[in-house]
Amino acid sequence: MPAPGSGQDTIVVHAGCTPSDFHGFVNPPVVRASTVLFPDADTLVNRNQRYTYATRGTPTTDAFSQAMNQLEKAATTILLPTGLAAVTVPLMTFVKGGSHLLIVDSVYGPTRVFADSVLRKFGVDVEYYPARIGAEIRHRFRKQTAMVLMESPGSNTMEIQDVPAIASAAREAGIMTMIDNTWATPLLFRPLEHGVDISIHAATKYIAGHSDLLMGTASTTEHYANALKTGAVALGQTVGGDDAYLAIRGLRTLPVRLRQHEQSATMLAEYLSSHPRVASVLHPALPSHPDHDLWKRDFDGASGLFSFVLKDAGANAAHRFLNALRIFGLGFSWGGYESLAVPVNLSDRTIGCQLQGPLIRLQIGLEAVGDLKTDLDRGFAAL
Ligand SMILES: *Cc1c(COP(=O)(O)O)cnc(C)c1O
């Protein structure tokens, strides 16, 4: 086990590894399981052994969740079958009928669908707040406010939130906070160190990193650990051994992949920001980004996902741009090794955002950056 304070790269390589438990093999075994046997009736009745049933963990899932604990500086990390479940399970656990729930307006679209359909149906009062609210969030607090759900940068529009300010205002008022930290991964931002109570990831994205599985993680402090674990088991949410194995395998190379994603994406974001057919580039590492200073203060770097706005163009032009791409695939999700592009629809936002043209989101993969630039030029040529 690396000593406390050792670099994130070292933690990523060694966290959750216990080779001596498995005859010295470096990786944990893939445990496919439901039943766990007990040696006698007393042990069974008292559940007095490390593993009791696969919904409560196996050596494979433990390896991954312990690695996430070390990276997120968390007491507990639960694993969920999708990134979306990593949002819905904590919400179902900690919000109830009559609760008031504050969600950032730039939240991941399917999270909004869950809040507006399922949570409202159960009597939760859902309110969306503007991403740049900062400490002013306290004016939205009510007696019934149960939680603030943040996401930074916001999905597609990439606003950075003042997470420490929001977390401390909420804590003062006795309100829980949760953040979707998928964009940054625990390498670039560690929400629990900024006073947030629950940090969730779509491990589907950079952590797994190879576009071959769906998984979510939710990490929390000692204070909420038992309630969160109980909530996940009660809702029947768990993951299988094969997927947990792939997730930890992906995690081991996250730092080197992320550095390349960052470098290539920053280069292309700079290229696009000086392109005559581009109205604006939404990437927090660019000094022109309105939240650049907040990003610099709180994050250790940028990942490879950003958006840009086409100038003097309509939806048809955006489609021509996308159809001309040969390396960028057209498809949802991101965080894999391959580059992707999607047109963004912002019609679900409740708080208007003014853009000068169609918005395109890019996931910059691990291809040669020169080839990606050539591909974008194909798109511009098709305009
Ligand atoms: C993709 C995504 C999710 C959901 O992950 P899935 O595994 O696809 O369910 C959640 N939050 C954000 C920010 C995402 O981009």
C-alpha cells in the first residue's frame, strides 16, 4: 500500500492490490458469484465473515472500490451498474417525499429526466439553479432542502461551479451535497477535500476508458457510508465480477491516458478558438473561458471533453460538419480511447443559455493529434 501523501499515479497503480491474498498474482481474480458458504449455522446467523452474499461485495468489487476510496479520499465507494445509477441511488437514498432538491441546470440530461419523472412523482420538489450561483445558493435554501446536486464542469456547456463555496454554504445549513465528478476523474478534482459529501462517477467514461463497459461509483465520507451502502443493497443495485475487473484494469492506466487526452484536447481547443468558422470554444483550460480562474484554483488539469459553437451556421451545417468527419465517430458517451463528436441539444435547459450557433461536443481520444486536426478541417471544408 503506498504511504499517505504519495502521488496519485502511484496510488492508481497500487490501490486495491492485495497480491498476497491471491497467491501473489498481481491482479485480483474475477469472482463471479451469488452465494457465499458459511462454515456453520452460528457464523451464518451472525453473518460473521468477510463476504456474505455477492450483492454486498466480492474480492473483485472490493479491489475496485478500495482503489476509488484512496483516490477520492473517501471512507466508502459503492459500485453501481451505470453512471446514471450512481446518481439515482444516492438520490433515492437521501431524498424523500416533501424534500426540496437543488440541481444545477447544466446537469447531465438523463439525471434531469430521472429528477423530473421519478423524483417528482414521489413528491420531491426539484429546483434547477444557475451554474454560476456560487455562495448565493444559500438564498435558495429552504427548511425542506435535503440536497444540492452539482456537476462541474456542466454537461456540454462546461460551466465550472464554485464547489467549495456551495459546499460550505450547504454544510452551514445542514444540507447534503453531491457532485457528478465524471469529467475530472478523481485525478483532477477531489470533491470530498472541498467539503462535498458524495462524489460520483460514470466509470463508464475515463476510468474504464475503453468503451467496453457501463459502471458507476459513488464515494462518501464515514458519516454517510452505512446509509449509502444500505440504500444500494435495498435498491438491488450491484455490479458483476467481469465488469468490476475491467474497471480496475482500466483505472491502472488512467493517469497516462488522461495526460494525452488533456494535451491533445487543449491543442485542438486552441486551434478551434482561432478558427474563422468558430464562434466560441467552451473549454475551462482556455483563458477566454469565463470560469478559467475557478478551474485553475480547484482542478489539477483538464480531461479531453469540450464543446464549441459554429459561427453563422444552422443545424444543417452542423450535420454537414459531422458527416464529413472520418476519424471522429458519431456517438454518445466519451472517455474511451477513441475520438467522438455529437451535436448538442440544449432544449431541456430551464435557464436560457445564449449561444451564437449550433453546439458540437468533442471527445478527444488517443489518436495522433495532427490526424484529428485534419479531420476537423474536413468538417469545416464541408460547411
Ligand atoms: C455518461 C454520464 C453519466 C452516465 O453514465 P452511464 O454509465 O452512461 O449511465 C453520468 N454523468 C455524466 C456527467 C455523464 O457524462
